[in-house]
Amino acid sequence: MNIRPLTYRLFSWLQTPRIQTELLWELVLLFAGLGGVYLLLIFWMRNRISARREAIRLHKRDLAPMISNFLFYQHESEAEDRDTYIRMKIEIREMLKVPLNREVMTEVLMDLRMDVSGDARERLFQLFQDLELHQDSFRKLDSWRWERVSKGILELTEMQVETAYPFIRKFINDRRSVIRKQAQLATVMLREEGIAYCLDTAHFGISEWQQLKLLEILRLREDYSPPRFRVWLTSENRDVVLFALRLIRYYRQNDAETALITLLGHRNRKIKGAALECIREFRFVSALEPIKELFSGANEELKLLILDTIGLIGSERELGFLEQLALHDANFIIRSKARAVMNLLKPDSVLPQVAHQESGENNEPAHAIRQEAPSHPDLELPFEEPVAQEPVATERFVLWEPAFPEDEIYPAADSVFDPVKGTAPAHRMADQGHEPEWEEDEAIFDICFLEELEDILSGLDPADEPEGILPLDFLPIIIDPSPGEAAAAASPEELEVVAEQVAPEPARRVSGPDRRQDLKEDFLPWIVSEPSGSDLGFDKTPPAPPAAYPGSPPDGPAHFWEPIFELDELPQPADASDGEPCFAEASRIREEALQHFSIFRELFRHYDVESKLILLEQIEAVGEKKEWAFLHEVLEDPEPEIARKASQVIEELGRRLGLENAGLDHSKEPTPGEQSEGENPVFQLHFAPESNQDQTRPEKKASRAIRTIRRPWLPWARNRKKQTHG
Amino acid sequence: MGNGLLDILLEYINIVFLTFTAIMFALFALMAYLSSRNSIHYRNKSGVGDISRIMASPLAPGITIIAPAYNEGPTIVENVRSLLSLRYVNYEVMVVNDGSRDDTLQKLIESYDLEKIEHQADPHWPCKPIRSIYKSRQRSFSKLTVIDKENGGKSDALNTGIRLSENKYVGCIDVDCLLMPDALLHVVRTFYQRSSKRVIAVGGVIRVANSCEIDGGTLEKICLPKSWLARFQLLEYTRSFLLGRMAWGRIDSLLIISGAFGFFDREIALRVGGYDTQTVGEDLEIVFRMRRYMHEQKIPYTVEYIPDPLCWTEVPEDLEVLVNQRDRWSRGNLETLYRHRDMFFNPKFGRLGMLSYPYWLFYEWLAPILEFLGFFSILLFWYLGILNGEFFVAITVVVYSFALMFSIYALLWDVWSYNQYTRTRDILILLFCALIEPFTFHPLVVWSAVRGNFKKLFNIDTGWGTQVRKGFAKA
């Protein structure tokens, strides 16, 4: 039979390709083999990891005491000690001929750098170079593997090998991001001018994380005077501009008003936001119109920021703009915020009528939450208030103001006074109709202030602190006055009139920071020394960092900071000198508390003799005047060695702090009253966690030093303890 | 001729099976390669520097951890304490009591000295009514906010938290999860590490905490679960998180952020309307929507994944609970895939449409159904006498050996990355689990998935089901 070609083709097409079952079995073998290899690898890797870990542990055990001896070796030691020291030095050099030992030694030194401070730290850095370990790190810079280069940079940076600066700098625009970032950090860390170089030359973006780290390095730098960051506001690198803005804000460099206002028109949203934050921070009134223009195209976050800023720098002229928002903005949060700002600018412009009725009937806070819910079935409530039945004109202003008591609103309104001059901006003073309101405000202020003071005087009981329970949003913001605005707008006649009307208490009250706002943002009140009218120019003194963070030093255990944080909650004494009675009292309490507060006291109580002696050494190195009282108590210690050491420390500390005549005379103990403002322990304490001045950060140094003792693996500390107990 | 055609048809069916298997092998091999590269890269990168220095930086962004709680009475106090002890300054813990019927709220009030505060909420935000908001009178718990609302489900509770939060980022977690102290630092680093793209969401590895010793909210000792069901899940999680998600993260195509540990850019989450309350696969769905939104807005973005073991959770040890959970997951898959069906092989969505979506459709959703049908086909073919026995045995063994190899490979990376199960016995047990999993645990998972799909297709609504919390073992 003849098969037609077409049929044949169709038929052949229907023939399926044969599946090679043998191939499948071969695959089985392959997978089984691979599985077996992986299995072996698992156990090999586990063994390797364990073995290496154990080897490193043993090496560390051998090396750590040697390093400790190096670090704490006294050149005036006895001959026997010197002999031991030299032998150890030879031994250690022998050990370092083994590459693993060099690695471990580097690791040990890197670990140890976080546990020592002061001279010991310097010696540690010196030791790193003496042992020529930095040469290994330099060699890593030539590696083709980015992780090795990065590690090399890290080692050189952390061990403060300053000669590495020019070698590392060349990596600042490396195409490999990890190396580039590490090089940027190193550049900033190794030299003070590094930040300028970094910002000048950075081609690539600087991520937010990198910015955080760079700022952290700058924050921890001692005796640092930052460059004028406005120079970089014109950079073509968007991230450089953004970072410069953040640095300007952090270092409170208020000399870039025009540039900041110009940047409000930047295409980048983050830059706009950062510029706006600076403007808010520095209260540039001239930015008001550009800010309002910015509003329409902004997102919710930026809009809230804009409203906040208007609340701070605006006047009643902005009420129309705000009212439009309060009425017509589609976003509930913006509407609410606009109302809150209206109340800030003009108290009682938004009245909490319905809310008062509600609170009179039922104090359930849920009322406030549920008010605007009638349209949504899920939000309908059995006790729904007849909000919708209210006249529209009322309804628009009755929404949710009672969340905070009236007496918290009024201070905000009054805060436009200049606390220094006792003046108010023209827009407020021109409004003579406000006079009775001022009096009423004053009365409320008195009550509010006394309540506040009572809280303060009731001590440091955390349970009494209201911060944790206050609503944090949309509360009226207590504005710090814009001295520029006040100075520019108020005539001398008006100043006099108002000065007679305004009692100093409320003015001082409002000059402080908004505690609730601070809590929300950074949990600690800022100490803001408001510039007076004459201080409007750029402040040439190194700026005080604006915020301190409790329990969170970058390298200190949180519990050391806890008491400091609580003390910081006390009122600031900056104005105590002008005879303000209530604040003077609060300051006195605060100072008393601080005077008796020594970070060493508590630790001292629990340590053995040897450790106490070490603590005393640390006090000698990093102590402050507030250790004075404590040292004198130690003089009476039953242990003669301790008493003797305390006496030495007092002498040394007295010399260091310029108290030459202090000696051991208790009567020479400095009292808070004797201290100048700059030396005031209150200031020192408050700024301690943030300041670049090492002298102002005794707690941090102390905590580092103490941690040296606390770290159980540190053999020298352990050995000493053993000896003591033995 | 008739038999000839049937033979041909059967041969083609075999070829289809073989091709499907080959594609799966190829995909898994690729996945293993990508995840390995990503793991190595991540390890090298994260080995440099100390992230804890940043925890108090003034530029560090605020994070709100939202933890929905429903009938969590036995464990809530301890769990919240753990959340309050994280190493980060600028964060808030927002526990949303989703109308619990037990004493969850009361325990919180008593333990943390809570009092009602007044607060406002957007009335137009679609979530169940809020009854009250609480803050602690004690400063030490000032980071804690408790929201008491009417029951509306997990998504609804999370949406409430997202709305009420004021921080830049929100973390949506299960309240019974145990976060490692540095978890937020890792999250912030991940959100902040990109300069060219906006990171809209960050997910992480979920580790199994069953039988681990926990004290004071701290993980004291890592132990292998005692329950076999939990052990299988541990192996499964290791495969999924260490190889699967790591690989998808490498090519920026991650489509799911686990509901137990997911952090979002609050602004974008709000823009897309928060979690979808109409689906039980809300964690998958919100990532779909956020990605879609960013694509449509043409904003460069990414979803990141942290391979560090930052979150530990209790997995079901009860069979019924497990089946319900997997049933829910498969329903969630189906709902989400159906809702976003226009993405399927849609080049407009880039890798999302051309790679991630098809993967989810063919592997995560379709594979269990095919397996289930395949099983019955085999029985049928065997009954009809048309089963190609040689081919069947060969391909079954190939698939098994590949699955086993893949599991061992996952264990290898687990050892390389974390090496947390230090006893040799633990590794041997996990290997044994890998050996028997295809015959024991896997059929359960397949069955649950089929049940979920069946329920969804026939509108049998069972919601979330229940999960009984045992609580972590005390150290």
C-alpha cells in the first residue's frame, strides 16, 4: 500500500519523541550525588566553624591578657614587671608571625577599642601600629575583593591610623558601593576636614543610612567646629544638598535664609521638606509666602509640616488661608491640623463647643474619636452626637478640639511674647481688643504654671510624668517667639505697653520647648536658648546639639543614662539668674539633685577594693565637679588604701578643674551658686550625650571606662578581681 | 489505530509532565544560585560596621510597630514587654486589641498601668470603630499605645494602627512574635540604604520558636522543636525564606512580605488604602497593590528582604490548625491573583508581570492542584492499565531526589548563615525530616491548598479559623 507523503508527514508528526528513561535515572544519580556532597559540606562546615571559633577563642584567651598588660603597663614599674613586659613583647611578636594570630590580634584590638577610653584607648591605637597590624590593613586595600578592601578601610579607620587618610580618600567615589561608603565614613572619621572633602567630591548618591552614620561620626567628634554647610546647598548632588540641610539644622547654622527659601522650590520632595524644617527651626518669617505657595502641590506629610511652620512663624493674617483648609481640604488630618494652627495663631478662633457638651455628658474619650463617623456604617455609634444637625457654620469648628484642656491652648497663644524683652509681635499687640484676653491668659498661665511646677517639685517619680499619656498630635504648639519678627514689627511704644501687661511667668513658661512635641520627636526636651533680637546673626560659637536621647548612647549601656534622662526632665536653669522665683526654686532643686549625683557613687558601693581603686582612677581621668562631694565621702572609707587614693584623686581633680586651693577642704566644695552658667552641672548633664566637647561628656567617658571593668571577658579586670577575692 | 492514538496521547502527557518538572528544576536551580549569591553578598556587606551606633541618631526615623491582638490573653503581657525592649530610640509599640473576648485588654491595662487618652481618628478611614485609646502612666512604658476597637479582623486592626501612627514607617507584626533586640536597626538600615530607589516595604526571615527558651521577652536558648509537625515547618521555612525569598529579593521581585514581620513606608501604605479587609491573604495583597501603585506612578522603588533571623514565631503544632492556616494561605493566593489578574504576563509591570506573577500562579497556586490531580490520574491510569510504569517510577524518583537535594542545600545555607542548631542530633533530625517530608508533611500541605481552593471556588466562607497560642517555653 502506498502512503501519500502528506499522510506520512502527519503520521510521523503524531509519533512522540521517545523519553529517555535512562536519562532520568542518571539525573537521580546526579541529584543524589549532589545531596551527598551537600550533606558532607554541612558537617564539614559545622566542624570548620566550630574549630575556627574555638581557635579564635583560645587565641583571644592568650592574647587578651598580654594586650591588657601592654595597655596598662606603667613605665615606672619595678624591674621584675619590666622584665615580664619585655618578655611578653618578644613573645607577642613571635606569635604574630602566624597569620591567624595577626587576624585574631586585630580582632581583639578592634573589640577592645570599644571598651577603653582616654589614654588606654590611645595606647591601643598605638599598639595596633607598633605591632604593624596596620600594614595588613593597608595590604587589604589592594585586594580585588570588595569585602577585603572594605574591611581594611574599617580597621584603619577604627584604629585611627591617620596616615591612611590619603589612601582611603581615593575610594570615595569607588564604583563599588560598600567600599565607597566605607571610604566616606573613614574620610570623615580620620580628619576633621574629611566632611568637607566628602561633600565636595561625592559624585554618587549618599543614602539616608550613610547620612545617619556620617552625622553620628560628626556628633561623636571631640572639639569639633563644623564648617558652614550652606556652601553645599548649591551642590549638583541632590543627596549632598539634602545632607547639608540636615547638618545645617543639626548644627543650627542659621546663616542661609535665602538659600533655604530658594530650596523650597526644589523638585525633590525630601529637599523641600528638609529646607522647610530648617525654616521652621530658625523661624524665618520671610519664608511665609513661599511656604503657602508650596502647599498645594505637597503631600500630606509636607502639608502637616507647612501648617506646623505657619503655626510657628505665621500671624493672624494666615487665618483666611487656614480657614479655607479647615473647610475645604479633602484630608481629615489636614483639616484638623489647620484648625489647631488657627487656634494657635488666634486663640478661640475654633471653639470646642460640642465637645464641651459631650464631655459634660460623658467623659468617654471615644466620643472624640467617633464624632465624624455618621456616614460610614462601620463607624455608626449608638450614642452618635447630632453633629450633622448642627448649623454648618458651627459644625465646621466644633470638631475635636476638646482633646486637650483649654489651659494648654492658651499658653500657646501667649507664646508669641518675647520672654527676654517682654514684648510681643506687632500683629498681636496691635489688636487692642485682646487686652482682657491677656489677663485671662495670665491667670490661666498662673494655674497652668503652678500645676507644672507642682509636678516638678513632686520629684522624679516617673509615674507622675504626664508625657506618656498626652495626646501627641495636633495639640497646640507652644511657639517660641521669632525675635526677628518681634524686633521688626513692634514699635518701642508698643513694647512698653505690653511689657506692663505681661507677667514674666507665662512669658518664661512659653519660652520653653513644647514638652509633648519633644516627647514625640526625640523624647527629651530640647534646651533652646532662644536668640535675642540682637543675636539674629549667625552664631559663631560651636552650636549645642539640639536633642539628647535617653538610654541610648552609641556605645554606652542604657541604664547609665537613665538617671541623667530623669534629671533632664527638670526645668532648665538658663534663666534662673534673673530672679524668677519659681524657676529659681526648680533650678535649686535640680542643682541639688545634680550636685549629689555622681555616676560613680552607685557603682562604688558594689565593688571590691581593687575595683574601687580603679574607679577612683577613672574619676581622676574623667571626673567632674559633681564628683567632689562623693570623693569627700570616700575619704572616710574604712579602707585606708581607698581613702589615700581618694585624697590623691581630689588633689589631681582639683588641679585639673582649676580648683587649686580646693585640696581636701570640704568647705571648698563648689556649690551650684558658685558655678558659672557654662560650668553649671545642669548644662553639662543635659548636653552631655550630644556634645562634641569631651569635657561636657563625663558620663559617657565614665561609662566607657566603667564598662572596661564590667566586661567579664576582659582578663585584666577579671584577674584583678580574682586576686582581690583570693 | 485507536490504541495508537491513545498511546500517542499518553506519551504527550508524559512529555508535559516531564517538561513541567524540568522547568521547575531549572527554576529551583536558578533560585538556589541567586539566593546563594545574595546570601554571600549580604553577609559580606553586613559584616562591616556596627549598626547599633545609629540607634540614637537624631536623623533616625520613627517606626510604629503595630501588633493586632485577638484573644491573646495568656501571652500578651510578655509579648508586649518583649516589643518594648528593642534597641532603638524612636519607635512606638501600638497594640490593637481587635475586640478580644478574653482578658487581653484588662491584662494590658493592669500590667502597664494604662489610662484612657483622648485622640482623634479620621472618621472616613474604613475601619471598625475605636472604643478607646490607652497610654501608660509610667514613663518606662511611654512607647506603648493600646487601641481598643471592635472586632474587624487582622487587616482591619492593622489599618487602624497604620492610620493612627504618625511615624514614617510602620511595622505590622503578629503580637506573639518575638523580635530580636536589633530588629528595628536592621529594618531602618534596609529602608535607608538605597539612594536611587524608594524602599516601600521590608520583610524578613521568620524563624520557628517552638520549644525555644524565652525569658523576659528575650530568646535565651534556641532549640529544635519537639513536635514533628513544627520540625517539618522549620525545614519548610528554611527552604522558603533562605532560598526562595532570598532569590526573589535578589532580582527585586519579591511579592510577599510575611504578615508576621513586615514593615512598610506608611505613606505608600496609606496611598493604596492599607490592607485589604476582604481577603485573607492580606500580606500578599498589600505588596501587590503597593508595587502596582509604584509602577503606575513610575517612581523607582524596591521591596527589600532581610535574611537575618530577626523574628521568631510559634508555628502550629496541631494538625487542624496547620491545615486551616494553609487553607487560608491558598485562599489568599487565589483571591490576590484573581484581583490582580491583569498583571499576568503584562510587560507593563516588568518583572512583576512577567516573572513574579506567573511564578505565583503556576507554582504557589497551581502546583498543589496539579499534584493533587496528578495523584488521581496515576491511580486512574494504573486502574486502566495504561500507566507507563517505568517512566512513572523514574520521574517520581527524580523529583524526590531533587526535593531531597534542595532541602539539604537549604540546610547547608542555614548552617553557613546562622548555624543556630548546634547539636549534631538536630541536624540529623532535620535531615530525616527532609527524607520523609515528601510522603508525610507535603501531602498535608497539598491537601490544605486544594481544600482552600475548593472553598474559595464554591464560596464556602470560613474566614481565618483559629489558632491556639501555647506561649513560649520559659528559660
